[in-house]
Amino acid sequence: PKELHNVEFVQLNGAGNTYTTGVLYASEILRRFGDTYSGTIQEFPVPALFDDPQTKVAMWRERSTRRILDIQERMDVALFGLGSPFSEVRSHVYAGGYLEPADYTSLDESGVVGDVATVFFREDGSHHGIPLNERASGPDIDLIKRVPRRVCIVSGPSKVHSLRGALAAGLITDLIVDEGTARALVQLTQPIAPVEPDSAETAPIGSVTGTVAA
């Protein structure tokens, strides 16, 4: 634990779905951060994905919701993982009953490779024109990109296309990644030229890491 002063931890997206409010899941994560760093927590008790975009528009006009959105807009550090519809270990958005079969079809047709806080993006980093983003509760990608420090934690080579898209979008300033995923990313972005068998050798690969500092 490290005691900090004047620190707030704000939830980036809602967690409710047709099976649960998601409040216990989200509040437990926030509580641990608050207890560890002596900060206050700000929950965001809305659906992860709205059924109707117009419901979201109306909800975003409510003063209680605007208070949380205003805090998000003032963030100086964003800490997040990446979701992927192709991940071997699916993130909460894909495993928690938030998406219907028709939603997966829509994601596939839009060329989606991943999401950050329920906002979906393509491998080239673009996110406009994806219908589900109109229903997402998370902050717009352009808002996240304005945060001075953006720490991404990702693990598993099956998320490499999602990671590539996030990097292309300029979402990440600090990356914490396991070696296997780092190797997969290098192979994906920089194909290695063939070498002669007798001259091949194992070379170390650098990892990109970052820490959240106060």
C-alpha cells in the first residue's frame, strides 16, 4: 500500500447486463485501488452496452451521470486492458453476457479486432462507423488519447491483433506485456527474413513495460 493525496479512481465503463448489475464486480476492483492508495472511488453504475443508443443519449444528460463523465474528462492517468473477440481467455465484455449473436455479427462485419472499455476498434486503429460504439458506455477513444498517461496491461498472444489496433490508434503511452505477446507483436508487425540454418542464433527481444507513478 502507498498513501497518496487528492487521488480519485473512476470507473471507465458500466458493467450491467441482462444477468447482473455488475456493481459488485466493478466496485471490488475500485475498492482495492482505493484501499491501496488511500484514494476515493467513483463508480459508474450504468449498462456496459445500452440496448438503444437513444437511451444512452438521455442517460448522458442526467446530472448524476455527467458528474462521472466530467471526472473522466479530467483524468491524468488511464489504466486499462484490452478485450478481443478472438482471445483464448475472453474479457468480461465477451464472457459476461453483454453481447448477443447479432452483436458479434455486427463486430465481424465492421472488422473489429478489440475494444478498450467497451469501445471497439479495428486493426488499423480506426473506430468510427462501428454501430456498437453508439451503445458503448466507455469513453470515446479520442478522449482517452487526450489523457497524458495511458497505461495498457495485456497478456496472451491471442490478443496481439487487438494490441496492434490499440497501438495504431495511439491509445498507449506505457505498455505492460508478457514476453509471448511481445514476440507475437514483433512477428506480426516486422516479418523476420529467413536466415541460414548454421547462422541462426537466439537473440534477446526487448519488452516494453511501464509503471503507474504518482
